[in-house]
Amino acid sequence: MNFIKKNPYVLLIPFSFITLFIGFYYINHFPDLDTDAYAHYSIARQLYIEGKINPIIHWVWLPLYHYIQIPFIAAGFGITALRFLSLILGLLIPYIIYFYYYKDEFAIKKISFLVSLICITSPIYILMETAAQPEIIFFLLLVLFFIFFDKEKYLLSSIVLGLGVMLRYELWVVPILFIVFYLFRKFLSHFHKFEFIKKRKFILNIIIPLSLMIIWTVIRRITDGVWFYFITETKGFATGVIDATSSGNKLQSMFTDIYYYPAYIPYMLFGPVLFLSLFGLKNIYKNKSIIFISINVLILLFISFSWMTKSSLGLYRHFTILIPFYSFLIGFGVYAVSDYISHRLHTVLKKTEFETIRRRTSFILILSVVLSQVFMLYVWSSAWLDYSKQTFGERIKTAEFIKTLPQESIIYTDEASVEILSNIEMSRFKRFWLTTDLALDNIQKDFYDNKTFYIVSWSDRIEKYKQFGNIIYTSTVDKVYNKPLQVLKAGK
């Protein structure tokens, strides 16, 4: 028992093994449920085939994750290898958090343990560990940034931040925040906060990420022909999807949008123990750096604003990066509530030592957090399995069908999941959005050149290409998209 008291992290190990088992089983028995994972992988395959820089191919996404995938593709690994990479990194990150924030003080020592435990058992975190998505890598970069910045390793923190701004847009707010801090410190002589700004190398945390952001924006302007295409296209895409699926009172929808990311999604992930975070607000301000708090709050505002303006689809996985922040809030809340209850009980149970009461109340609250996490994980697991059965059956069956097509035949498709799940040689695919004129021009050219080829997509997109051939396969109706996948044989 003394060993466990001195090394609480050993209590994390059983939960890590449970997560490992869940992740290993899930990856081996179920497809990745996020269609964006297949789109990322398809883009990386196309980059590998072309062997050249092609900014347009990244669509609205940043390029780093696609280039991270290329070595795996070159080595002959499939998308499953990337899912296992997420799983391995996901298992390591909570221990990085624990050992960095483990201090001699009672509260911080306990907090680091609880934060790591919440990360390990968080449903969305476990889901992202089984996905070929950039979320876990992004999570790792943000954790490393906070650590390096806190240790005043500003060159390392700026490099990590530079990688982060090329991975996901959420970190684009950070160099802007640092500019604001710098201006406050420089022009307000009575403003004595942000002493880190005096450090010479701090400026690298503005220069490196901001330069990369500007370079990428200019490159996209040159290749796209318009400024900020990746913003307008994302908003157009998200608005189209939301308008097609939304219903109900617009005023009510606007009201719920405000608390969607700050409160609704956290409640769906953490359950009732989320209320403890309210009691952790004061202590997180006292115990955590202004950088940690302000960056996390800005990221929360960023994803909330994106959702409110319908520039994103409001996906749960966008919240993944905020799990440590909310975990600290809940953790500090546990000990704030524990101290309050302990003081009240101590006045009644005068013969019982205060520390004994506090340990017992802390244990009960921590157990409540764990049970809440386990319950939410059970609820989410049921939802994952149900969603998988409803959604990917049609994709898997369609992927199996196109395996039977003549070898060496060319396949046009804009459904990356079918492409990747088929395990067909990547060079056989021509990847175009079939709703575009570019796709139509290429298909017309192949048709008039008397080539035989196949088109695979959803039925509404196939409709405009029926003039080029015949439908040879139709899947059952997808219950989420409410339409089937089809395969059209075109040409001679």
C-alpha cells in the first residue's frame, strides 16, 4: 500500500490495459467509423502516387497529417497501421501528463492522477485512439507545447506549435494570442504580467507558427485563385450538410448552439460529474498558468464560434483536445468539494481527524468520477456498435463488390471509405468530387476515348453519369444518408 501511495500512477495501469484491449479488439473487428479518416488517407495516397507538392489536393484541410501518412503508405501499411499508431500514442499521453504535473504538493499530486485517469477512460478519447484521424497526434503536440513552454524551452515549444498549426486550425489562435500578450506588455508599462515575454526566445513562438500560417495561406491563394478558400469552402460544405439535416425552431437552435461545446458535449462525455468542474474554476486559476488557461479557453471559443456560424459540423471529436482542460476543472472541483464537505463534517464528527474525513470524501468523489466515466463509456460503446452496423455495411459490401471488377480497370470514386476498404491497388483509382465539372470533363474524355471504366458513388451523384453506361450494382439504402451506393460501368 505504501508503494501505491507513493506511486499512484500504478493505479492507471489496469485502466490502460482495459483501454488497450478495447482498442485492439475494436480496430481488428470494426472499420474506422469516421469517413474523414478515409478521405485523409486517400489524399495521402494520391500525394504518394503523384510524387509532387499539390496544395489543392488537401481540400480544406491542413497538409501535415497527409504527409505524416505517406511513410506508412510507402512501407505498404494500410489504414489500420495508423489506427494502431493512434492507440499507442493515446496510451502514452496520460502518463506524460501524469509525470509532468506530479508534484510534491498533495493537491497537484492527486490532480495529475485524476486528470490522467479521466483521459484514459474518456469515451471520445478512446474512440479517437481507434481512429486514423489526427486528433491524438494533435493532442500530443498540445501537451508537449504546454510542457516545453512551461519549462521555458521556447525553441522546442515554437517548433511543436509550428507543427500544430499545420495539423489543425484550432492552434491558429495561439500566435495571435501571443501577439496580444506582447503588445500588452510592451505598451502598458503598468502591466506586469506575462514575464515570459522578456525571454528572448519567446518571440519564436510567434514567428515560426505565424510564418507557416501566412505561407500556407498565400500558397492556397495562388493555387485556389481566391483568398481563404479553405474557410469559405468549409463553411459552404458544413452549411449544406446542416441545412439538409436540420429542423425545428431557429431561435431555439441558436440558443443551444451557445452552450453546445462548453456544456452539452462535456456533459455527454463526462456525465453528471461535470458539475464538479464549476467548483474547480477558482483553483484552476490559482494553480495553472495563464498560458494553459487562455489557450484552452480560446480553443473552446474557436470551436464554439465555428459551430455557431455553421463553419463546422459540430463533431464531438473536435472536443478531444479540451479533455485535459476539463479534466483539470473536474479534478480541482473534486478537491474543492471534498474540502468543503470535510470542513462541514469535521464540525460534526469532532473526534475524527480532518485528514481522515478528507481522504474518505475525496475517495468517494473520485470513485463517482470513475463510475461516471465507465457508465458513459458503456453508453458510447453501444452507440458506436449501432452506428457501425447502420452505416458501414453498405460501404463494406460495395468495397467487396468492386474487388470483383476486372483487374487493371480504372475506378472513379469520391467515396474514400469504399476505396480504402476495398484494398485494391491505389493506382487504379481516379479521385474526383463527382459533383464537379472537372470530374465530368475527365469522365467524358475517357468515354470518348472508348475506354471501359467504373464509377462508384452515392446514387444521387451517379445520376448525372447514367448517360455513359449502366448501373451494375446498387447497395441497400444507408440508414444515415438515406440513399444507396451504386457502381456504374461506363464506356465500350
